[in-house]
Amino acid sequence: MDDYPKTDWCSSAHLAAEVEALRDKLIEVAGLSELFKVLSDETRTRIVYLLAQGELCTCDLAEILEMSLPAISHHLRLLRMARLVRHRREGKNVYYALDDAHVLHIIREAQAHFREER
């Protein structure tokens, strides 16, 4: 950014200290784009929404979404890697749930935003 003369592309002059302070704040959003990339897939968003309703096993998710077990497992693996869901084994079945209340909050906020009238 320092390569560009600020007066050529911006008419508002901010103090260098303000600019640096804002630049330092960017660390607060580091990694968020990865979370949104995971949720940008419609199937994964649907899985998270279903798990917001309660714990489900892999085979239930496959049946509800009319998808194969390997396809569901692939999406669940990505959701686990993003720490959006957790799992537990019970015999041959694997049950999934949202990892914590933060994930539910993200879903509820996104729903509220989507429902807002423009």
C-alpha cells in the first residue's frame, strides 16, 4: 500500500496513526474467510441448519438430503475441520451436532438477515 501516493486515489486524508491502527485491527478477522468458504456451499449450509435442529447420524442426514453416505461424509469432514460440527460414535453410527452455541448464533443471525425486508 505504501507504493501508492495516497492523494492520487483518496480525497480524505487520515493520520498515519489511524491508518496503522486500522491495519492492526485486521488481525481480528484473520481466518474468517475460511469459515465463510465452508458455509458457502449449499449442502453444508443445509447440514448445519439441520444440525441446529438437533443431533443426527450420518445415515439420517443422507436420507433427509437424498445424498450418498460418502458425499455426506465428505461435507461433514469439512465442517469438522472448520470446527462447526462435532461427532460421537455409537456402535456403527456416527452422530453429529453443532460444535457450540456460536455456530447456532451464526445460523440464526444469517436467517434474520436473510428475512429482513429491503
